[in-house]
Amino acid sequence: MFNYQTTNTTVNLSFSKEFLSSSEVVKFIETLRIKELLSKSQMTEEQALQLDEEIKEEWWQKNQARFLEKIK
């Protein structure tokens, strides 16, 4: 079962729990939240890519020892 209803400003979804697992529903909701935040952002693509690199670099600096120890 899958149903949806739209208005001028919203979309309402209804589907069986068997259609998506709980983790898939959470991922879907997170994706929608990200899209909403991005639509409100004043950030340029270049700024977003720079931020992405900074976040990855920061994460790697905090976590690299954990991964490098596994290689030894």
C-alpha cells in the first residue's frame, strides 16, 4: 500500500511499514531535512565544497589513529 496526497504547500505520504525498514525511513527523512536546509542556504557551491573538505579533514584528524592502528 502506498498513498499520497498533495496540497499547495505539503505532501502527505502513507505507506505500509513493510514498504521501508525503520532505518530506510530515517534516511529518507534525513535526506528531506538536508534538502530543506540546502534550499534555505545562501552558500555558494564553492563554499559548500570547501566546507565539505574542512569537515572531512577535521574528521580524519580526529579518527586517523583508529584506522592506522588496524593496518599495523
